[in-house]
Amino acid sequence: MRVDRKVEPMALRREPHVLVVGGSDSSGGAGIARDIETISALGVRTCLAVTAVTVQTHEAVTEIHNLQPDLVADQMRAALQANEVAAIKIGMLATEQIIVAVANVLRENPQIPAVVDPVLASSSGRPLLEIGAIGVLKHELIPLCRLVTPNLIELAILAGSELAMDEDGALQQGQKLLTAEQQALLIKSGHAVGCRSTDILLRSGREPVRFDAPRLAGSMRGTGCALASAIAAHLANGSLLEDGVRRSKLLVFEKLRKIGSSGLRVP
């Protein structure tokens, strides 16, 4: 079969892409490696803007090298020019300056839904965002995003409060972060306790929507990356937000369930 190589790149351009903005993880357990893996599994193409290069294993982060903010923005603009970007997934941002650079590109492309997983620290506890940048993240970037996906620890930090002790407390913190009618917040329950894992989707002026599943024993690195990336992939394919969240939670749950049933430890 003859393939016209002059036509192929244009055909690829027209396929929906998710632009992944985030840091590398040399272990492959999280970061852009997990993002690409998840989005590709859902049949959607990816393009990249790397914010930081990390040296890490599954146990610890030993080095972090942040890229220049202008370089991050230039990567984003090049990816947007080259491809049909239908959604943007944002992870590790590292510095205040990178946040501002990413926010500027989002303002240039308000028609593209952005999903931000507010990465504040690694699984081992190493900070992945400068403390002074949290306010910039809240005020400059989050209002531009279609969905924000904090876990309970990240939610408390972003809300400037103590860790929520119950669902009512988490909902109150979440309401503080909703800044626009078109924005949504998905409160992840991975750091909660109990036999059920219930994530809550908050939207202004609408009743919260709960996504419930059994809580599985054990853990896997990169689940937050995978969940946000899957939601972005579903948005890129035209799914409504609520349906995309439901399908993405099921995907992550099934992956964890298979890991648990096999007895394997997956980073």
C-alpha cells in the first residue's frame, strides 16, 4: 500500500491532541510519562511543553531543574500551532514565573479547556512548587482552567485552611476556589479514610456530583496525573465534563483493582 508522506503530517495535525504541560519523572511513575501513557490509552494524541526535568526514583526526588518560563511558553505556542489541540492538561509548574507564562498562553487560547492538577509536592514529600507561588497559582492560573483536581491536602493549602476533617469541610474549602461560573473543581478523596472513595465535582450554582467507588488497599504513584489526563482526553474527544470525570475515575479504579488482584507493586 502506497503512503503519501507529504499528506500524513497534515492528517495528524487534524486529529485532536491534548497539550500536556508538566515536569518529567525519570522513574516513569508520574509526570508527563504517566500523562502520555494515559491519554494514549484512550486513543488521543499528545503534544508537550516540559516545565521541569527531575531526577527521581519511586522513593525520592533527588534533583529538580526548572526550565526558563519563556521556553515553556514557546513550547506551548509551538504545540498549539502544529496541532489541533482540543484540551490542555497542566501538572507540575515549579515556579511563579512559569505559572505566569502558562497563564499568558491560556489567555491567548480561551476556547481550549484546561485541566490543572495542582502538583504541590511529590509522593515522597519533596516540594514541587515554590511556597511563594501558591498565591499566583490561585489567582493567575486556576481561574483560567475548566477544571481543577486537588486532593484533600492540596485543597487545604490552596484554601489557606487546615485539612478538612469531613465532607462538609472539604466542600466549604472547594467553594472558596470556585471563581467563575464556567469553572469546576474535582475534590479527590485519595487521602481520606473509610471503605469508600468518593470524589466530588463542584460547579457554581449547581449541586455537587459524587463519584463513588470502593477504596482499594495499597497505592500507586501517578494516580492524580492519570485522572486529570484521562479527563482532558475525554474533553478532547467531545465528552461533557461530568461524563468525562465518571469515565476517568472508573479507568483509574480499574487499573488499581487489577494491580491489587495481581499482587504487583506498581509505582
